[in-house]
Amino acid sequence: MIFDFRLKVFQTVALKLSFTKAAAELFITQPAVTRHIRELEKQLNTALFVRNGNHIALTTAGNILLKYATKIFETYLLFESELAQLNDGLKGNLRIGASTTLAQTIMPKILALFKTAYPEIQFTFTRGNTESITQQVIGEKIDVAIVEGQMHYPQINYEKFSDDELVLVTKSGNPLARKGEIVPQQLLDLPLVLREHGSGTLDVISKALSEVGINLKDLRIELQLESNVSIKQYLLHSESAAFLSMQTIVGELKRNELSIVDIKGVEMFRAFQFIQLHGRTSKIIESFKLFCRSHSNI
């Protein structure tokens, strides 16, 4: 959606009066919820919640913001409806791509809804790691894609889609899960399962760990796999740990199959980005990007 995600975080916390419940609904960690609220309070220069132990309540300013946030979201829905009417009759062909994490999580829903909203648009969908998808855009085999990662090519136009968080996880029966939090240096002793080379996820992990003095080559890498689904299945039958997107582990967290292990002082956030060749746009591509923003829950 177009609005600031922090406003959505605030509304969710305000309605549930629980940072933990808001984190579960939004598929982000509790520290991330806390960070978003603090940034919003800093921006507005006022407290939005009164904190009393494990309980929270809205301040006067918080109640005012909740009232207007509700109106903003209602207005957005009206805007989305009217915009869809303008796009009636849009037709043509579109070649869509997505990196693995996105292809396994939010894209199936978006593609199904897009097909319903635009039945006259014929599209194909390709998945792969970030490097593979990027090369297919450069090679003019894909019109528009959504990828994660740090790489940048001069011939590619990058446009932010949304944010995501990576967390360290292990199976709930692992002794590591009972610790709840470790310091960065303890990572060196853990058997880890990582994504393959060329993965945008691996780029983000490498950058975040380098900031606390850890190099990927110093880790105990037990195995590298090409999909989050494979990594999750491996974790459930081993004593290993892995860095995975919050988007990919919602079901396992709810079923208490996987547990998050916080790393003190380390946060791994990344931006999902639309990519396309410079100068290669169309009404269909722009409509697709707007549709993705409107129907993503990230």
C-alpha cells in the first residue's frame, strides 16, 4: 500500500493493545514493531502509548492518531476502487519475474488477484534467485520483476516495493531455541544452512554480519540450498539454524515448529525492489506495480 508502513503498525498495536499480537499479525518481530512505534513517536514529537509493565494504553495523542489513521485507510480503499475502474479494459502481454522468497510467499496471491482484476492481460511468471532474474531482465526476457538484494546494474531501474526482515531461526526443540538471544560471536559455533550464491538473501546476511565483524567464510556452513522451503524442511530434521524471511515462516511459528533466536545488536532489514530496464515501461507495467503495492500485506 502507498501509506507509510509505520502507520499500519501503529493502527495494529492500537487496536490489539499488544506489541506481541501486532507483530504476529504483521509478520514482523516484536523489536521491529517497537522500532516503528518509536520512530513514529519521534516524528510526531509525542508519546502514543502509555506503558505500564506488560500492559499498554493509548495516550490522548494516540487516540487522535487512531481516529485519523482509520479514515486514511478507508479513503485509500475508495481510491483503490476508483483507480481500478479507470483501468478497466487494459489488455496486452506481460512477462513477470520474482526472486525466490517473493515467488514462494506473496506473489501467488498477487498474481491470482491480478488475473481476476485484469482478465485481458496475458502474463507469464518466472522465478529464480536475484542474480538470475536480474540477468533475464537485462536480456529482455522479463519485462518487470521484484527482487531482493544489494546488487545494482546501471542499465536497470530500481524502485522500492516494500521492506522485509530476516531472522535467525531453528526448530523449536533445539536447545538454541530456549536461549532466545545470542551475541554475534556465538554464530561462529552454530551449524548454519544458507541460501545459494547469487541469492539476494545471502547478500543481505553477508552485509549485516560484516557490520559486526563476521565474515561468511568464518561461519560453520553445513549446507547451502536454493529455496526457503528446502531450508525449512532441513531445519525441522536437524540441529542447524538459518536466516529466513519473516514472510516465509509465519505458518511454522504459529504451529510452534520453528523459533526465532534474536542476535544482540544485529538487525537484518532489506528492501524488495521492482526492476526493469531504463526506458522500458508501459501502462501495463505501471498498473502491475501499483496493483502489487495495493495488494501486498508486507
